Amino acid sequence: MYIIKVKGKEKIPDYIQLRDEKFSLIAYFRADRPLKNLEKYGLAGKESNLEKLIENLPFGKLQELTI
């Protein structure tokens, strides 16, 4: 699974994209909102680690998600 942080413009907020091994979009959510429904993606119980990762994630750089 891969993660990328997308910079918003003006009234559009920053977003996070989760992509699978084929780079297909599997989740898209606001970076400033609490994380929900992560069990669908096999990330249940990793919310605090994911929040820390999102804070430090550079914009526009696709990274493999390893938490």
C-alpha cells in the first residue's frame, strides 16, 4: 500500500490518498480530520502511528506505507 499527501489550494483542504500495489486509489480523506474506517484497509489499531506519519509526510511524494 502507498500513501501520498496532496496539497489543497485556497478553500480546498489538504488530502491523503491511499493506493494499492497497482496504484489504484483505495481511500481519499482529509488530512485534518480524524481517521475512520481504517479496518477496511487493514490499518485498524494503527491510527496514532498513521497520524504521526501524515503530519511529517511531504506533499506530493508517493511513499510506501510501512506502519
